Amino acid sequence: MTTEITLKVKKKYEKQYKNGYPLLLKTAIENLDCMDEEGTIVKLVDGRNSFIGKGYLGKQNKGNGWILTSKENEKIDEAFFVKKISAAIQKRKNFYDSKETNAFRVFNGEGDGIGGVTIDAFDGYYLINWYSEGIYKFKPMIIDALEKCVPHYKGIYQKKRFAPAGKYVEEDDFVKGERGEFPLIVKENGVNMAIYLNESAMVGVFLDQREVRKTIKDRYAKGKNMLNTFSYTGMFSVFATLGGANKTTSVDLANRSKGKTIEQFAINGIDFEAQDIIVEDVFHYFKYAARKQLTFDLVILDPPSFARSKKHTFSANKDYKDLLKETIAITEKNGVIVASTNCSTFDIKKFKGFIDTAFKESNGKYKLLEEFSLPQDFQTTPSFKEGNYLKVVFIQKLN
């Protein structure tokens, strides 16, 4: 990794990169033939060969690498990673001090200054997500830096998410320290969560929805009949039940979702048999609910950005509005829909446009109650708006 190559930015992109845009776009570089070995250090220059920034090559679905510094003399070495990880930990001091929450994001990629890698903490265990072979080349330095910044960790795990098409590389995932006993029971706002660091790309919960789950539990669940669609391991249902919901219905296509959801209820002392946990295509379930005239007064709509089942292909960008119309149809008058998306290809304004159109086409009226984006530990940077991907809107159906 001592090799350093110079890449020239096309004129129309110069201002963008000089303003701190961190993602190395294929369309922005003139001499693409130089872009070969993953992990190569690159120097970005403008048309006059003036220095713009320094970073690394690393192909992933977003681009071809990341700019890490705008200082020409700054080295990308272990001291650099120590500085970045240490600063990130300082920003999360309140999480380290919390007795109620011990599962949170420690390092959020470009938001903390190093695109292509994230680090999560789970009660003293650390999970590193590598998003390209390029950043993975820096693994020894990053592991050493993490150890220097958190000397009393229990163990370190990793997920390599750079197989073809951005898929997860199946392996044991253990790196060093002591192996965890799974499920690892961690806490979020006093609620237990079962976590698996040793199986598949997913660990059992999406940490970016922490504030949304708490809000549902504290202010929206009491006395409600809740439908949780695309429910994964059912954590929205767990929080709603602990918040006093009369009943929850969790629906997800994945066979494993039922056992995982039962587990999350059980570790919180909830009678899972009093809840409905359904393994079914959510699109089918909407049609079934409409046919049976089932209605709910709290509905969670949190589909993946892209999903494919035997009969459906769903893209949030194209299909969210229609899915929302089906949700409106089975929501009680004055009921609340929690509309959520992690799709980074559109912003909150466009998302609210989907909501408005869905209600107009359903001849319905609505009220926007509150909205959420990423929580504090999911640091973002103004120069990379796509990084602030989460959009959650609480909507009350008025008629």
C-alpha cells in the first residue's frame, strides 16, 4: 500500500470535491485506467494539478473509493485511524456511560471520516463491517487502532460485505479476543435484544431505528392493535408490547423471522403466544387483510429499499406510494402509520410527496405528527447528503 497514484477530477466535479464530497465516483475521474488495485492510496488533483484530497480505491455499490483527508501531508497510517476512531468514541461518550443502552454505532463510515467501514458496539463486543476489499486492506491498522482506543473490549467480530453485488462473504466472522456466547443479550433503552455476531450479514436488530422504537413504546403503543410489516426479528412489536399495546401482528417472508421474533419476546418476559407472528409475503398479507376487513390502529411500514419474492419485485423509489395506499386501506380512522425507508436515492421531501400522493389517491386526509432521521451515533457529514439515508414519518389517518 505504499503505491500512490494521482487521479485528475473532471472540471464539472472540481467544486464538489473541493467542498468535501468524500465518495470517489467513476464519472468524476478523467484517468480511470489508473484505477486498478484495491486499497491503493490515491491523490486527487484538479485541472491545474492542485491538490484536492487523498484517499483509497475500494469498489462498492456506491462508488470506487473514498477521500479521507484534504491535507496533502497527512499520512493514511495507524496514527490516522487512531485519531479518527478516538474522535468518534469521544462523540459517543454518553452511550459508553449509559446503563440503559449498550448497543450502538461507534464509527459511522464517512460521517466519522473514513468511508467504507462501520463499527458497532454490543456490550463490549465490537463488530466491524467492511464494504470493499480496498478498506479491508487496512484491516491490521484499523484493528490495532480500535484496540488502542478501546483497550478493555471482550471480542471483535467482522462482516465482509464485498462479495459480488455487494453481498456478504460467508465465514466465521470472529477476529480476536474472546468468542461470544450467542445470542448475546444487549440492552436498548432498558429493553433486551438478542444479537448474533456469528451468523449471516444481519445481527438481529437495526440500530438506526433506536429513537423510533422508543417513541413507539413511550407515546404511541398503549391500547393499540399494531401491525408490524417486514418485521425481521420483531423488535418494533416487542417495544410496542412493552409500551402497552393490546396486541401485535408481525409479518415477514423469511422463515427464520418467526423463531427470532419469539426469542425477542421471550427474553423480555412477554407471552409470545398472545401475539400473532406470521411468516408470509407482506404483499399477500395486505390483500388478505383487506379481504377479511382486518384493520389496525398502529401500522409499521418499514420495507427494504429493494426486495424480491416469487411474485413481487419491490423498489422503494418506484413502489413505496402504492404500498402505502394498501397500508392506508387497513388503518383505522385516527390510526397512525409509521412510514419508514432507508433508501438513499431520494430525500425526505420526495418521501413526503409519496405520502401526500398515496393519501390523495386513496381519497384520504392525514396529519404529519413527527419525523426522524438517523440517531446521534450514526454521524453524517453535510458534504455527503446520501449518508443521511433514514427517513421515518409518523402519519395520522384522519378519515
